[in-house]
Amino acid sequence: MPVSTAIPTPSQDRHAGQAMRRGAAGRCPSCGEGRLFTGYLRVKDECPSCATELHHHRADDGPAYVTILIVSHLATVVMLAMFTMYRPSTTVMLTVLCGGTLVLSLLMLPRIKGAWVGFQWAKRMHGFGHGHEDRSTADDPQATGAAR
Ligand SMILES: [Zn+2]
């Protein structure tokens, strides 16, 4: 009697870089066609184009942490450069830096979250390892071990 295994074969490998690029573009990491998000940051339950289940993602606070890490480092460099080169007033510094970090954060967050979800999909994390044939067990929280 053949025993099924959850370990993917090499032919089932998913390209992480491609999945992350597709996710960063706001597209399904599997097909690259369907939209990943409904609204600003809410991930769709499944791809409208290829029906890949996307609800398995567990992005949590990860994309926010990465966004803060990148934006704060950029803001530090800009702040130092602005101050040493132009010596602007406090009002100008605050306005430019607060506005810049706000806009940059809002632009980067969905892209980083999309890449995050794409990476999880490519590495078969949190229930993404199940194919369409496992839909019955993938919907069972005890079978996947994931809470949504
Ligand atoms: Zn898709």
C-alpha cells in the first residue's frame, strides 16, 4: 500500500524569488495574475485567477517590522544629510522627515507584505504545502496546525 508523503518532490519546488516578486507586485505568488490583496493589506482567501488558497499566510507583524527597519534607516541617512548639507529649520526638518517616512511606509508596507506572503507560499509554510487536492484537510485548523 503506497504511503503519501508531505515532502515535495523537486519537480514541485516553488521559486521563492519569483513568488516574492509577484507578491510584492500585489499578485498571486502562484500564477502572478490574480490580485493578492482585497483593500490595502487584507490578503484574499484564494486567488481569483488560479484558485490557489492564500488564507494560509501568517504575515502577522513581520512586514511592519521590516518596513520600520528599512524606513528608519533611510530616514536616518536623509536626516543626517539634510542637516549637514542645508541646516534647515526644525520645522522644515520635521515636515520633510515626518511626511517622507509616512508616505514611504505606506508605499512599502503592502509590497513587503506581498513578498512575505510569496515567500511563505514558496516555502510551503503554514499550510501552503497543501495542493488543491488537500482542500478538505487544509480547511481543518487541527490538520494544518494554524489559527487564522
Ligand atoms: Zn493565482
